[in-house]
Amino acid sequence: MSWQQIYDPFGNMVISTLLAATPVVVMLVSLGFLHIKAHIAAGLGLLTAVLVAVFAYGMPVGMAGTAAMYGGFTGLLPIGWIVLNIIFLQQLAEQNGSFKVLQASLSGITDDRRLQLLLIAFCFGAFFEGAAGFGTPVAVTAGILIGLGFSPLAASGLSLIANTAPVAFGALGTPVITLAKVHGYDLMEVTAMIGRQLPFFSLLVPFWLIWAFAGRKAMMEIWPAILVTGLSFAIPQYMVSNFIGPELVDIIAAIVSMASLVLFLRVWQPKKIWTSPNLKGHETDGGEAKAAEPIQHYSRAELARAWTPWLILTVFVFVWGLPPVKAFLNSLYAPSFPMAGLHNLVEKMPPVVLKPTKEGAVYVLGLLSATGTGILLSAIVGALVMKYRPMEIARTFVRTFWLVRYSLLTIVLMLGLGTLTRFSGTDTTLGLAFANSGVFYPFFGTLMGWIGVAMTGSDTASNVLFGGMQRVAAEQLGLSPNLMGAANSSGGVMGKMIDAQSIVVASTATRWFNHEGDILRFVFFHSIALASLVGVLVTLQAYVWPFTLMVVK
């Protein structure tokens, strides 16, 4: 028997909204302020979500449990599978000493930590976001930064801040393609609209990143390099999104930005070299950073061997992200499991959709096509290149699993929470609260996307969740549907740094376990501030000339 979602169960949107927010508040307060371990905080949030769904929203108990279980499966594959295997590769690289060689090669480009951060967290991270998404860029860049000696808080928090501007076009454009496909937007028009919003932030975020790391004065010391990095990303991002399409936006922009920065650093270096691995003002926080070691010089052959596992990773992740490859691998093995008691039994209701719409719940065990599988194979190939014996590879994998066991549990519980809020309708209640903001809707509609990503951990999921509502609200208010559909995705990217899933990925990659609350407290201001700036830009595009000239009707 089907169950219809109710978005205002108490007939009072204030009470309903406060209640709908309770599960997320419980989890974030437990994590960020009560210093409760992440897997326990996630469990408390999930338990609260079940209670709210069942007793306030009237969702059947069995259906609520199945929705949480469905989210847990998604947490294991693809998200947890990515985390496990990227840490596996990192462990292999550290054990044989190749990380030291990697550090030396990067120092050959620059010894300055600020410039290393631009190159790795922003440029390299954007490439992995474009190729794979779903936690891969944070796992890779945070792991490399911690290996280079950055403090755990710096490596974790700054990787999260850097992984913002590329997110809307991540995983070969998946969030935008999904937004258009599910909610009937014109793909090229909404892609172009996002491409007229995010380049402003692609230019801003590198400055913001270095300011967050080293402070304003230290940021100004390297402003030419930051400007080169941002401009060389923003311009291709605009050009590709407006004239080609969403699939290769991040990959092309990241390659151009990385090449431009490296070439620029051949002719320019800062007068002062910043060598501190800690965040400014956090010199005693963030765990123990590695002591600086004298830089050794290695042969080209040694450098090639050290970089080979990461080049192999790059190739595998890129290939695994190609739609034809995914389709082929899924044709070999990708069994589907409709979730009994949930699939097509929950109905979304107006005004979120034009007419009652059934929610599918089919778990696809796409093990072969999963990005994590590509990472695992790249790690095995890389291990063989690094001359590991098969039994050493197996033992390292088992040790890695034991190392990240609580992180995997946390991801499962958090995805269970996010999925349950989607099927119970509590997250839609939050969205409707923003939708009632009238003339201020362009600003608060942008924050709706931010809330969606913060809750679900995915810009794609946020677009599925709120894309239809953005379209309906925009049409009712006389705004461009493409503007607000794009705003949902552009605003959502700033929620990526505070979603619990990404924070757990960062803490796991840096092996700074049980410090997820410290990471959350550090990034929260940056997240809400940047999301608000996106909201201001969207408001200007909605009402103020000449920004209105950018709007795709």
C-alpha cells in the first residue's frame, strides 16, 4: 500500500520546519559541539530521523527502516568503497617511501605551502571531481597533503574548501545532467546558466583558500599565482559550459589551471617562502604535523616511480568515469534489487511536483562500474609497480579495512539518515520553508540547494530533491526557471564542505579519527559565507541590471 508524503503535518510550517530539522541538528550538535564520536553522532541523528518520520510524519515503521537501510547500502557502495581503496593506495605509497619522493618532486616546483595547496587541493582536486566526484577529490587531496606534512586540520579543512567550485560539473557533469533529465530543464540552457554563476567563485575560492590557510597578508604575497590559478580555471569553465556542454567542464578547466600555474611558477616565485604546515592561528591544533625534513634530490627514474601510482590512479578514475565504460561494465554485472516495502510505495505530492509521483527505490550493485573498483585496480597495479608481493598487498588491504572500519560505519549511518529524510519528506519541509520567502526567494532558494547538499552529501541528490520545487516556485514568482535550477546546483556546491559524508572522508584520508567535530567547526563559517555570496549573486541576476543580462530564460 502506498504512502503519501505530508510536508506540514502540524498545520503550522514553523513547528513542522523545526521538527524536520531536528535529526540533522542532533547529529551536527553531537558531532561539532558535544564532541561525540562520529559514528555515535550519526546513529543518534538516524534514530531521531526515524522517530520524527514515524511519529510526526506518519511514515510506516517498516518503510522508514527500509529507507534507512537503502541509504546504508549506498553508503557502502559507492561512497565507502571509494574511501577504503583510496586509503589503501595511500598506505601502499607511504609504506614503500614513495610519498617522500613525491614531496621532493613537488618541492622542486615550489617549497611554498600556499602554492602546493593551490596545485593539489584546488587544481588536482578539481580534476578528480570532474572525473569521479562522490568523495574522490577530498580523499585524494587530503591524503596527499597529509603525506606532504600538512597538519590534519589543514589537510582536511582546506581540501573541503577547495572542493566547491567544481562540484556542479563533477563526475562528468552528473549533477547537471540529472537535474535536466529528472525535472525537464533544457540541458544546455541550465548548464550555461551554472557556467555564468560559478566562474565568479572559481576565481574567488583560490583566494579564499589561501586566506583561510595563511591569512590575508600571506595571501596578498602570492596574489599573482592565485589570480593565474583562478582565471585559468574560471575562463575554461565558462567557455566549455556555455559552448560545449557539462561533461568535460571540470576536467578541461583543471588541466588548463594546473598547467598554467606550473608554467607561471617557472618564471615567478614569492619573495617569502611559507613553510608552516599548520593553519594560521591553529599552530597548536590539528594534531601533529610532520617535521620538515631536508629536501633530497632524486633521479628522474625515482621520481617517475613515485608518481606512477598516482598517474595510474588518474587514468583509471578517468576511464571508469566515461559513460560508455560504465555502461559496458554494468552490462557485465550490475544486479538490481528493488527495495521491498519501499520501491514505488512513497508518493511525492504537490507543490513539490505537479501531480503525485511515486519514488523509486532500486539498489544497483554496480560493483564493476563503481569508481572505488577503478581505484582498487589502480592501487593493485601501482603496488606491483612499486614491487610489492601479492601477500603484502593483501595484508595491507586488510590493515586498511581495519583502520577505516568506524569511518565506513559512520558513512553508512549518515547516508541512512539522508535517505530517510528524503523518503519521509522532512527535507522537503525545509525546502518549502525557503520557498515561501517571496521577493527574497532567489537568495533563499540558493540556500535550499546548500541545505540539500549538506543533508544528502551530493549535488546530484540535491538537484533531484529540490530541482522540481525550484522550477515551480520560479514560475509562480515570475523568475527564470533556469536561473533557480542553476542556483540550486551552484548554491549546493558550498554545502559540500559541511556534509557529514565529506567530513568523514576527510578525517579518514588524514587518519585524524574522532576529530570530525573539529573539522566541521572550522569549515562551517566558510560554507555559509560562500553560500550566501552565491545567493547574493543569484539575487542580482534576478533583479539588477547588468547582472540580469546573464540570465537564460
